[in-house]
Amino acid sequence: MRLFNRAWPVLLLFAALSAPAVIAGCAEHNTYRVYDRDHDDYHRWDQHEIAFYSQWEHETHRDHRDFDKRDESEQKEYWNWRHSHQ
């Protein structure tokens, strides 16, 4: 019991210092690839692509919806817009 009483502050410090690395590692796994059929390429759907997508929604006066919930014609419009905004 005495060993546990001395070890828990060290374990708590380790947990506090390693939390940012664990959180950042989890965020990396939230990216995935989306295929653009008309341009025959893939795009990584990450924070960078989300910024472009938000800009497209704003510029085209659309309400926010997840990309995969949009119909095919709107997705095609986005990819055409995206390829003109590198």
C-alpha cells in the first residue's frame, strides 16, 4: 500500500504529459480518402479539405451538410470547384 501511495503521483504526471500525444494520434485516424470520379483522383478528407469544403459551402450559399450526405450532382460541383481552387 505504501508503494502505491508513492507511485500514484508519478502515474498521474505521466498520464497528464502523455494525453496530448494520445489525443493527437486519435485525430490522425479521423482522416479518410474520398474518390473524385470525374477527375480520377483521391482526396484526403482531413482538416485541410474540410476548410475548402466549408469555403465552398459559404461561397455557394449552401447550408452545411456532410459531404457524403449530398447528392451526386452537388458532390460533382464541389470537386469541380475544388480543382479550380488549388
